[in-house]
Amino acid sequence: MKNLIITALTGLSLLACADKKTKPESNLPQSTKDKTETKEETKNLFSVKEIINSYLSIKNALTKDDGKAAAGASKKLFETLETINADTLDKEKKSIFIDIYESMRENAEHISTNAGNVEHQREHFALLSRDINDLIDNFGTAGLKLYLDFCPMYNKQNGAIWVSEKKEIVNPYYGSKMSDCGSVKKAL
């Protein structure tokens, strides 16, 4: 009986010591895991501002007839789009975003791979501008002061919109040829 009690007490003391050792060890991995998850969540947050800023860089390059800079900015937009986790959005907003995202992604890819063909870049920029306008209509401006501009002559006189951070008209569709062609339709 004495041996049984001693064995039981020894077993309990070992368990008590084991509990003390595992608590600090289990806290460390948990803490690291939390930091990793937080970092990944931060990386994948849906960022309208980052998308708009990349778009504005493309627009500004096209106003200067700079296909290479437009391609670089478009590559950045494409990379930004690739990091977005649409699962952070509710079901309705996610569906809207996915439609806009797919078109933005395709147009950004065309602009990024056609550095030597500014006219082709501008064709896709017109489509991308509609995507950005839809994005802003559904998700806001992220606190940016923006303007919706319109060029009546582009696209065989059918016209095209673009979003700008400046009230002054600087046309991305005609660049240096007709930089002041267009008008501000509204402040966003």
C-alpha cells in the first residue's frame, strides 16, 4: 500500500512539473502563430487606396506618353490585385468586387505587357478607368479627393472617362497632343 501511495504521489508530481514546463512553451508558439496570422491578414486586406494610387500612376504616365512607366505602374497594380483576399468582404460586396477585379486584372496585364504600344495601352486604360469608377462607386475613394473626367473625342468620338487626383484636365488618352481636352464630370 505504501508503494502504491508513493508511486501515485511521484506520478502526480511529475505531471505537475510537466504542466509547468508546457505552459511557457505553448505560449511561445501561440504568440508566434498570432503574429504570423496578423501579418498575413494585414498583407491581404482589401485596399481601395492602393488600387487607386496604382491606377493614378498609370494615368499620369499616359498623360506624358510614357508607355514604359505606364507598364511599370500597371505591373504594380497587377501585383496589388494578386495579393487581395476578397474573402474579407461580405458575400454581396465580394461578388461585385470579383467582377471588377477580373476586368481590372486583364486590363492591367495588357497595359503592363505593351510598353512599346501606347495606343494599345490607352485602349485598355479606357476599360480600366471604367473598372476604377465602378470600384469607387461600390467601395468609396478611401479618403482620396478624386475627380471623374471625360474626354468626348476619344474612341471615335464616343468618349471615355478617367479618374484623376487633380481638378485640372490632363488627358491620358491624347497625352501631349491634346492634354487639355476634356472636362470634369464630377467630384468623387
